[in-house]
Amino acid sequence: MPERDQQSLQSARYSTRIVLPQFIPREPQVWFAVSEQVFQTHKIICESERYSIAVAALDPKYALEVKDIILKPPAEKPYTAFKEALIARLGSSQEQQLRQLLEREEIGDRKPSQFLRHLQHLAGSAVGDDFVRTLWMSRLPASMQGILTTQKNESLVKQAELADAIGDATSSAQVNSVRAEPAGWEIAIAKLTAEMAALNTKVDRAYMPSDGTHRSSRSRFRSSSRPRSRSRSIIPGQCWYHNTFGEKAKKCQKPCDFAGNANGPR
């Protein structure tokens, strides 16, 4: 048997046992690169055999993208034609889907560099760096964007490092500002408390009975607060009973010049 026929037979035997990795729709180039490593390991160099194995491993959903080639594969280099068409067509549709997906991403509480790596991971190789850069910068604070636009010649990695430094400096300034506010309030409250304490001391001193003058003034206050109806003018010559009760006195203490005494003894 000729050597070429033996290689074809050996290749056919290998091809029946080859299992390619699961197709990666977001990274078709990677999938083909891995598959070609498998082909080389098993010494499968024939285009038609590579084509047959690759088509068999493709998910039917993605096979529809290259339906025309599968239904009528080219006579020359069918594997190469299949590979190029699948990468181009999936790449176009995948890029559109990825753009829509990435446009919904927000930075949240991540650092700018962390958010950039997140976008790059999602984008893979299907979306260009320019789109990732534009999207990434649009999610940063306006003040940070203004600084980064002056660094257009820097690489995306350098811009991310600069954005992190700006973010750290801004956060530190905000923390210091927040910490300073309670200190101001504490000073104001302490000052107000001291003023109130001084006022209370003055009030206490004003009402403190330091001598007899205050007690006498309180006595005068109590005596002046008695009903006026009980206050009577003292008439010389009359006894205490008549001076106090007047005509309603039940008793009389001699000597007493009360006018009613002429009517008879009490």
C-alpha cells in the first residue's frame, strides 16, 4: 500500500476517536486554535478531515451561521473556508451583542482599574480596545474624565493606574472632610454647654439665702401676699379683740374704749 494511502487510513482511524473541546461562541479563534493543536497531536493535516471533525463538533445553533458552507463545502480548503466564515460571522454578531451587554455595565464600588479589567474580560477579543476605552471612561466621574482626556497618549493600563490614584486622593479628602465636621459640632456643643452651666450658676446665686436680708424680703413677700381683707388699722385705746374682730368680738379686755361697750358688758 502506498505511503500516502497509509497516512490517510491512519488519519481516518484517528479522526473517529478525536473529541474536540466544546465550542466557544464568544472566542471562536481560541476554539479553532485549541482544535488545531488536537489535529497536530493526532497528525491530521488533511483539510477535508479537519473540516469534517470541526463541523461535527459544532453546536447546531452556531452551525446555522455557516449553513451555506456546510451544505456546499468548497472543493479546495474546506476547513479554512469554514473557519474563516465562522469567525467572521460570529464575530460580527457577537460584537454587536457584546456592545449592548457592555453598555449596561456600571462601575459600582469598584476601582477604575478593576472596572476596566471587568470590561476587558467580558469583551474578550471580540471588541476593540477603542470601544472598551470609550465605554470605561464614560463610567468614570466627570472630574476624572477631564484629567484622563489630557493623557490620551498613555496606554489604557497607565490611564487606569492614574484613575485609581485620582480616586484614592479624592476619597481621602472626602474622609478628612467628614471627620472634620463632627469636631466642629463637638466644639460648638461644648461651648454651648459651658455657657448654659455659667447661666445656671448665676441663677442659683441669685436665689441663694446668703444673709437675713433675703429671708426678710421673702417674709415681706409672704406677708404682702396675704389677703387685704384681714389687714385692719390699730385703734389706740381698744383691746386686741376689738382691734381684730371689731363689732364681732365676743370678748373684751379692759381697759377698752370700743364704742360698743356703752351698750353693756360683753
